[in-house]
Amino acid sequence: MHHDDLPRLATRLGLHLRACAVEIETPDDGGTTTISIRHLRRQHVLELIQSEPATPAAADEDRDVPDLADALRNSLVAAGLSNVAVEHHDFAGETKLQLLNIDRADADALIRLLQRPLEPARRAADAWNAAIAKHGLDDLRTPRVGRQEFTRVPVVDLGEASINTADRLARLLGARDGAHPLDPAPDHTADWPEIEETTERLCAASRQTLGVVFVDVYAHPYCQRCGGLPAIRLGELPVEELKRLADHLHNAPLPSSIDT
């Protein structure tokens, strides 16, 4: 057992299981140090159950806690995690599930189990990376794969784009010129109203061309206090919408091809 790895693994589990108490515990008798996960939310339990294809019928949101505990136990055993104890306890007037006796190998396997439903999102993110690289949209940062905070469905966060990159993306999606064209001079930084108009053109083009809606898009103007340059936050997209966006960009001709 590599005890030094346990804090890192506990941190990774905490990122997947937000609002749960992920703790490292060492018995008073000096026994094996393990990880415990307490106060599991129902949605977290369902995610773990649905991550194991061997128990698809277990993912019933209307099950009571003891039934969910049995279903979770079966899923963990099917995934090779038979040593992890599944128990329920009272917390703040509710019955919650907890996972105990998680050693290093079990923590690694549990993380893989939690990541399994995210694989389609990872593939969509890879396709997006390839598509933006083809068109030289270089200032788009590496997308982050995760889950939507409230619904917990897999999503990909596309981060922020400069105004010029967002303008190029809008054009690739079929947007026409706006009323405030961007100044191509390298020492010119566009701000308001260009950033607002570019955001609107991008959202309209993605919705009309592909049915893709940037739900939490946000235009950040220049910040005089921190010196932050104007940027447009693209935000999170569901997997299927990102796949449509990436496929469209992959098939879109390069500007030189359009010019000729």
C-alpha cells in the first residue's frame, strides 16, 4: 500500500462526488489506512450503479435507501470492488449511504467506474480539439469534461474565446458580418459593442445551423482593474451538441479553400 497516494486519490474522489465527505482514516490499533466516503447523495449512488453495465436494472430513482444500498453493493461487486463496505446511516434527519474500507486499489477502480460514463464526453472533446486545431482556433483552451452541476449529466466545458476567435467560429457556422466589424490591426483590442455583437452572432449561427445552444455563454468586457482582455465564455455543452459542432467544423473548408 502506498499511503502517500491516498490523499491524491481522496481528492480525485471528492471531485467526482461533490458534497460528499471523503475522509482518510487510520484505525486506532495502527491497522491499514483507508478512505471512507460518507453522506452519498442519491444521484451519486445512481451514477455508480449506472456506471456498471452488469446491473442496469438497478438504476431506479424511486428505490428506497436499503434497496439502493443492495443495488450499489451488487454494482461494486460486479466491478471487482467486493472489499468495499456499503452501509447506511442517519445524517441531518435523512438516511444516507456511505462507502467504507476503500484501499488504494479500490480507490483507483472506483475512480475508473465514475469516469466510465464520461467516455463519450471525452471522445467528443477530442473531436472538438481536432476540429479547432484544423482551423487554427488556437486560443481556445483544452475543454474540461465533467458533469452538469444540478442534472449531473455529462457535459464538456469549452472555456473562453477571444473576440477574434469567436468571430471566426461564428463565420465557420455561417454567420454574416456584423454592424461593427473587428479591426484586424494586431495592436487593436476590440471591446464593447463588438463583443456583444459577436456573442449574438455566434449564438444565432450555432442555433440556426446546428441547433446548438450555448446556454451559459457570457461576454466579458475589458477589465480595467485586473487588465483582463475581453473574452467570450462559451461554457458547457451536452455531448451530442458538441459532437454536432465538432463534426461541422471538421467538414468545413479552410479559409484558403473558400477563397479559391
